[in-house]
Amino acid sequence: MTSDLVHHGESFDGTPLGFATKSIHLGNGVDAETGAIRRPITLANAYALPYDPSDINWSSSDVNLYTRNGHPNQRYLEAKLANLEGTEDAVVLASGVAALAATFTTLLNRGDHAIFSDTTYIAAYRLLNQILPEKYGIETSIVDTSDPANIARAIRPNTKLVHIETPANPTLKVTDIEAAAKLAHDAGALLSVDNTFNSPFNVRPASLGADVVIESLTKYINGHGDALGGAIATRKELTDQIRFTYQVNYGGIISPFNAWLINRGSVTLPLRMRQHNASALAIAKHLESLPQVRFVAYPGLKSHPGHDVAVRQLARPDAGFGGVLSFGLDTDHDGHNRFVSKLNVITSAVSLGHDESLIVFLGEDDERQYLYPPEFHRGFFRLAVGLEDTDDLIRDIDHALAEARL
């Protein structure tokens, strides 16, 4: 079985292990009781107390005490993710949105100011644009972070956090992480990056200067569409605060079963990401060639305005640009829906990072429409490319266009 060195991301001679090797071995080990070479699911709510429990810190996350405080399956997954992200520590919570909320509510206080990308996941947008200002007295500014000058202009004396999402959901806008980190640090603020569309296989924001890296584990890291989870990878000083605030006292703990499922799914992350990357790029190029397609947004395309920045941020030579792209057809509202109704392989559903390809039509009444580039205003699709044969997906798109008479 693997040695303790492997569990810290190094081989017997101290050489750093590759991403695929770490994805398999980190967070795993021999079960002391049974000898099983897979970590078991520990579903207990509570754990045995010592002879004299009177001096226990009942809010501690460092020992097995009560599952809301932390549990073994969570810790196995956290150790793996911290290493894959290149950070000192990681906290795993119940969902990606829980990770966003934990980051914002732990790091920001009443009277603080935060800057965030004008295109983000809808829950992040509502948290930062509505809930934090109205309920917690936190000031926020929405800016187009793809231009670092906009971040610089928005900084105030009380700015404590710059939050970016890159590539952004659902427009695939790209932000320069290094530039954003420098601006935030020069102002005495932290930079948090939602890295969900990339995964740590493609981009490692911590190596580019980010203080906090957020992942919706529900997506690529799990990869099977069967478990919810979110991760915050950062230094231990901050994870201690997040665990105390959001895990122990807000109760945002991930279930042992979901943590086990995500740890299991993460083993194949590098293999899956190579397929997601390759298929998405091929499909984006194909869509660009079709007369029925009004626009395609994908950072892997040379036509994408953020392509050069996206290339510069790749973590390794075999990395790519993720499996999500957006595109619009040269048709009306009903034409977009007719197209989806004719798809046979691609499924009409939300989410991304699954084994199956998923498409969602985002109509003209999205509440953030005013923040999107003009080409998105007539309605568009977000396509999360799965692991099917690339040719089958392309044929499915072509067939649906023909059947919908577009």
C-alpha cells in the first residue's frame, strides 16, 4: 500500500508526484480496523468521549466529537483538495453555494467593501449584490473584472475582498488572476477565485496569487452528477475561522456520504478533464463554422477576447479550457427551444461536470441580462460538454439544427 509520503504528495525520494497519482492516492489509505485499502464511509453522528470530557472544546473541529464539527470522510477529502490546489489547507462544506457564503460571511464584516465580477454564478450575484448589503451592511461593487483597470477604480479604503469568477458563468468571460491579485494585495485586500469552470487540473489560482480558491465539488471534481459539495482552499489561519463560523456554528457541514462520493469521483478527475477539454474545444470550433450560430463563447477559441490570458493561466502543458461553452442561434425564442427539443444525446438540464452533456437555454429575461455582452441579449445556451464520443455530440447538434429547421 502507499506510504505516508504519498499521502503528502511526494514519492519515496521527495520528488513531487504528478496530478493523476495524487488524485488517486491522496485522501485514501488502509482502514486500521478491517485492512480495507479504501477509506470507509463513517456515518456516525457522534464519537466516544474520553474518561473526563469536562475540558473539551465543544466547538473544536480538530477531533472526532460530533459530525457537524467535522468527520473523517470530510478530512480525507480536504487533505486531497488542499494538495491539488496547492494551498495549506481546505474546508469542504455542503455545497458550492455554502462555500461562497462561508467565504463572504467569514471574511467580511459590517462596513467592509467587496468588489466582484459582473458575471458570476447567480447565487454569488445575489449574495453580493443583495443579501450582504441589505442584511449585513457590507458594501459591494459590481465591475467588469476582465479589465483590471475596473478593479483598480473600484477599490476603496475599506475594500477587504475582491471576488472573481473565471471563466465566468454563463458568459465565459476571463479575468487575469495575477493582475487581480496584485491590485487586491496592494490595497490590503484578499482575492478569492471561483475556479469551478476550470478545476485544479486546468488552473491553480493559488499559484497565481489568489488567497482563497472556491470550487463547487458538485461539478468536475465529483464528476458523476450524484453528490453536492463545495470547497474553500486557502491558508490554515482562514480555514480555522471558516470552520468555526460556517461549519460549526452555521451548520454547513457536508454529509459523510457526499464527501465519500466526491473523494471517489475525484480519482478520475485528470482523465475526465482531458476529455471535457478536448470535446468542448472541438464542438466550439464546429459551432463557429455553422451559419445558424450567432456567436460562440469559449476561452479555448482564438476568437475569444480572453484567450491569451486563459492560455497564460493554464497549470500544465496538457491542461485545457474546461467543458463549458455558451452559444446563441440566429433565431427567435421558440427556435432556441425547438433546437433543444430535437437533441437526442445532449440532455436539457442544469449543472456541469457530469459524465453526460447538459444544455440549458437562458432566455432574454435573466435578471443579470444588463450585465452581459450584447450578443447574449437574444437568448443563448450554456452547454456543459460531457464524456460522450465527440463525434456523437457534434452529430446530435447538427441533427437538431436540421430537425428544428434552423
